[in-house]
Amino acid sequence: MPYAFCPGCDQRIFLRKDPKVGDMVYCPNCEDQLEVVAVDPIELDWPWDEDEDETTEWEEEEEEDEWEDEDEEE
């Protein structure tokens, strides 16, 4: 049975027979939800949350605009 290690706690996690990139797994030790990101060798990582990235980009653009506005006022 194939296995991989949790990136958070190094717990060995056993996977189904033919894991595929994108499969979601659960670490019973630290209770994290993980995603299979590679299969040769099998590698797990925390799932990518596209909404978080979009929010970060938006916040960064807003901060840049605030700096430009302050410079214009001086």
C-alpha cells in the first residue's frame, strides 16, 4: 500500500492503491486536509485556495494605491 508523509507532522499516511494528483487525504494525527501534489515520489501538501490568492493580490494593489495617494498629497 503506498504512503506519503504529512508535511505538518511527518505522520505516515497510507493512500489508496493508485493515488492521483489532486486527490484529497486526511492526516489522522494533526487533522489537516492534504492534497496529493506529486505521485513519483508521492508528495502531499496543503491544498491551494485560489480565493486567498485573489484576495492577497487585491489587498496588495490597494496598498500600492494608498501609498501613491499619500505621495500626491504632500
